[in-house]
Amino acid sequence: AAGLTPAVEKAAAGAVAHLPVAMVTNLAACLERLKERGIWVCGADPRGERLYYEADLRGPLVVVVGSEGRGIPRLVRERCDFLVRIPMRGRVASLNVAVAAAVILFEAARQREG
């Protein structure tokens, strides 16, 4: 994953100043610790068992999105409590990671409003 470089801050259009960012050395182990604290782990994966808008995204939640091309690493995917997919149409097989994250996070926010 990219670190918080000046280029990343510029691409984030100021969002880095308003969002907490945590860097971890072992994501799979970190997810296990979060799960022990009652936080659900949702992974975005084209093979997800349900569509993103069918999943309950209202509680304490971590959303994991993988790298473009390779997706979520196997060990991290195995630590997810559930996997969701974004339906795709036409010839495009997947979205870039920022768009996929935005779609799922928007749905989580929408569910929390209602």
C-alpha cells in the first residue's frame, strides 16, 4: 500500500486532514484484533456471496478493498466475516479501488441514515 506521501495527500484532495489513518505491519493480524473487539470485517471481492447493498453495513465495520488487479490477499480475505460484490455490466470486470471503496462506504452511510 502507498504511504502518506505528498502525492497521496494531493490526490486525496484534503481528505487526509479529516480522516484518521492507521498504518499496520500485518493487516491479517490487525483484523483479528479488531474482530476480537466486536468489529465486523467486510471484504470487497468479485466472488462475494452477496451484493454490497444486501449486506448489513450498519454496525462497527471495517471495509477491506484489495489492490487493483490482484484483489484482497488470501490471508486477509480469510479473515473477513463476509464478502460483498459490486455488480458489473458490460465488458468491464472490476472498478478501481477508490471507486469500489466509495460505492461500499456510500452504502454504509446510506444504511446508517435510515
